[in-house]
Amino acid sequence: MQKDRDQIFLAEALKLAKEGLYTTHPNPRVGCLLVKDDAV
């Protein structure tokens, strides 16, 4: 189901954003994944 895959990719993007917890000030923490045909 597409929704399940979207949630997996969103969780991975949030995990990436957490890696910038103390290194991005004053910018916001951002996680980004480029996905095409269910591949990162």
C-alpha cells in the first residue's frame, strides 16, 4: 500500500533531520529523501 511506503520514507527523513540536532543553528533541521519508483 502506498501509504505504508510513504510512512517508511517519512520516518527515514525524520531520522536524517535528527542528525542535525546541534549543528544547524540558526537554520531549521531538515531531512530529505528523493524517491522514485519506491527507490531512494
